[in-house]
Amino acid sequence: MNLLTIADLNLRLKSDDEWKPVLKGISFDIQKGEILGIVGESGSGKSVTALSIMKLIPEKIAQWENGKILFWNQNGEQEVDIIHCDDSKMRKIRGARIGMIFQEPMTSLNPVIKCGEQIMEAIRLHTSLTRKEAKKRVIDLFNEVKLPRPDKVFDSYPHELSGGQKQRVMIAMAISCDPDILIADEPTTALDVTVQKGILELIKKIQEKNGMSVIFITHDLGVVAEIADRVLVLYKGEIVEQGTVTSLFKNPQHPYTQGLLACRPPLNVRLKVLPTVDDFMTYTPSEGETLMEALIQKQIVTKEERVFTHQKLYADKPFIQIVQLNKIYPIRKKNLFEKRAYVNALQDINLDIYEGETLGLVGESGCGKTTLGRSMIRLIEPTSGHVFYQGKDIRTLNTSELRAIRKDLQIILQDPYSSLNQRLTIGDMIMEPMKVHHIFGNDTERRKKAIQLLERVGLQEYHLYRYPHEFSGGQRQRISIARALAVNPKFIICDESVSALDVSVQAHVLNLLNELKHDFGFTYLFISHDLSVVKFMSDRMAVMQSGKIVELDDADTIYFNPQTPYTQTLIASIPKGI
């Protein structure tokens, strides 16, 4: 029985006084008790489709040329056409009949209202429960979504919870009124693989228990395989392929679908270069071979090649040595007379990094990965220990000496949105570090270098004069890479630099990082929670847990023969498809 029918939906959105087509003839049904996956890159129309169902797109920027969004009741009778539904009717449907988990829980939750109060507001708006009954309902929901200490979470503000916990609060809010349909818009993007697995299992369990339908939106086909019954693939506002999860994975028909499947780093083989969606959209295979075979077989790294490379790589002395590095943070006291408590973010870290290698650092959020990366270059001051770079202990350098050595040690930060100054043009941002380190004699030479760097990372000269808000996430990450290259560094820390990108954009950025490493001889510390990405990028891999390195070895060795239960759990949590 259908609960929702979208028929020939066409939508245009207003941008810079121009109406641009966003959805083109979208048609699909959602059945009662079904989990429907919607997959595609950023800009394909996934989230716009979800917002259309909730009628959350402001009418002044939206034009519905034709089409219908029909919502049916449990008796199979048409209840309303959402496109022509008035605001008062939609307020009764949103939350009560159709719930939604938004993509970013930190911006979706009100930062100045306690989590429990936010969910109580939704419950009391759509039901006749008293405040006491609503609070009990919220505590029960927190137990259902497996939040630790529900009473404490009820009185916590969003900033006091981890990313996974905030996402569980959002799930509790979305299901608080037992909706018929739950829309989950990228609910696991940028989460650890273990947290992601827990969220997927939770949504599946709640769906089976309540018998509701789920529309699960993501850019990752591997995630869809873990949860969906049926899948739609969106490309530039059109459905290019749909079918069951099994048929789509085993026999994808459209080149775009094949590209989405192929551009995630494979786990069974090691590739020199990741295939991209563009490869599949333009490549013509020889007779008798598939696109997947044609593109992947040519890029496989043999075991012999890898052994030969590592013999040369590890024959020299370490490039950077970390000795007994510790970082202790004080925990905020709840009252004046309480004894101060501390957390050990880094505990006796010993690590060697060799020139020309990529050392992968993997672990869950909060394990100390970013703290280690920043402590190495003293963006965070370590509590104790040593970091030796070319024989110099970075911890003993004064301000001027540290500034000079930072030219060699650069970092690409996790969030390309917040790490770029919104008030500066891209050219000014790339030229600024050149000025600080007195590279080139004038701005004309620096501008010429900035143009070369932009072209090197796949952008154009005219981008030099634009501002960060005019770029996509993938383009901003390329700008961050260009800025890091501006001072000719020798060592680059990549801190979760692809975690929030589409798998297709991620493939482009990973290929670019490897290409730059080959051309300029960079050494990387590659930090990520995604073990499949770390395996593809790394020569060696270090696994961190609770501020300690619990395993360190060749990346392939760790993946195929993990020694610790923690590493085994991380590997078991990777979405592997069908």
C-alpha cells in the first residue's frame, strides 16, 4: 500500500534573479513499511526532494511547474496534495505524520534550549499529553535510541553531546509522534564508522518496531546497502536508475551508478588511482569487458611493487620523531569546591614518520587523532614529551624559530567551510602565507604563483577573485590544499580532509593528494575515522584509542590481519555493500 506518491515533479529554484531547474520529472512511490534509499552527489536533488515532501522550501524562491506529491492515509485514501497544501494543514502533518532527521544535528538543534525541552515542545504541539507525561515520553525515547544517562541528556545542551549523541537526539525527535514516514537526510555523514553502524541499526530497528516507512538519503551507496530495500539514483535532478538493492549492486546499468559504486576505495585490492564518476561517464570499454574491469584492472598495485617501494622508503632515518608525547586537558568544574578532574587526550605517544611516506592515523572521534596532529606543530601545546623535526625539538623553539619551521609543516583542516576566511578572496588567502614567510619579492610574483597553484588543484585563474561562499565543498577543500602548498612545505597533516565530501568528490581529492605527493615528494600524516580511505592512502597505519596508539603496521597488514579487538571492530563497521 502506498503512503506517498510523487508524480512528474518539476521544480525550479531562484538563484541570482535566475530560475534554475532542480528537479526534472521525478516520479516514485513509497510503500508502507519500506525503506527507500535515495542516492546521488551534492546538487543532484536529494535534499530538495525531501524538503519538497515536507514543504520546507520558501515559496518565493520555488516554482512548481507541474507534478504532485500525494500523501495517503493508512486506509489507502488520498489525504492531501502537499504542493497545494496550506500552512495550517502542513503544520499538522510535519512531525506528527512525516518526521525528518536533518543532515547536520548541530545546526538543526537549538543551541540555547536543552535537548529534552526541544523534544517535549514537538510532542506537546501534536498531542494532548501533559508536561509530566511528555517528559516521561522523552526519557523513554532516549532509552529507545540508546542514549546513555537519559536523565542527564534531557538537561544537556546540544554542545555538551558528541556528534553521535546529537544524531540520536534528532532521531528521538523525529519519531516522537510515531510518524507514518521518516525522512533521514544524510544522517550518518561525517560520523565514525562505528557510530554510523549504530545509527543505521537503530533506524532499522525502530522502523521494524513501528512499521513506518523510511526515505533514507545519502551520497554513499555502501551505506544504502546496509539499510535500504529499494534504491533511486538521482543525477542532476533526474532519476537515472532504480531497483532493489541487490539488483543495483550486482548489475548497475547506468554509468553514473557504476561510478558511484567504484569511486569508494575498494578493500580487496590496492589501487594507484581511484576511478571517478567522470571516468565512467566518458570512458568507452573494449568489447567484452565492463567499465569496472577496464578502469580498475589498469590501476592495481602488486604486492611486489609495494614491497619494493617500502624498502626504499624505510631505509633512511625517520623524518619526524615523536617521543613520549602527552596532552592533558582540565575538565570544567561544576561548582567552586569540586576537585579539578583531567582527561588524558594523549598518553605516551611514540611515533616515527619517514620522509615520503603517508602515515594513516585512524580511530573514533575523541580518541586523540586531531590533538596529536595539532600538538606535533604546536597549534596545541603538549603537556610533555618531544617532537623532533630534522634533529630539532619543536617543543623547545621560540616564537620566531617556530614561525620559520612552520613553513615546512602545514595542515589541511577538517572543515573547508570554517577554515577559510569568508571576508578574503581566494587569491588573498593563498598569497597571505607567502607574505608572512617572505616568499617572492612582490605581489605580482605571488599572484602568479597563486594562479599556478589553483590550476594545479583543478581550479581556474578567475577563481582567484572570488570568495569562499561561491564554491562547493570539494572546491573549498582544493583551495585549502592550494593554500597549504603556497609555502612549499615538506610535511602536511591532512586532518579529516575528505570526511564530509561526497564519495565522488572524495575520490578526486584523494587522487589529487597522491598526485601532489608523487610530484613534490611530500610526507603526509593522514587523519581519518574512515578506515577504507586510510587504507587506500597509507603506507603504514596507526590505530588510536583513548589517547594511545594500540596498533601500528603496514596498512594492508592491519586491514587483513588486525591484532586488537578495537581495530577488528573498526574494520567490521565499514559498509561493504552486497
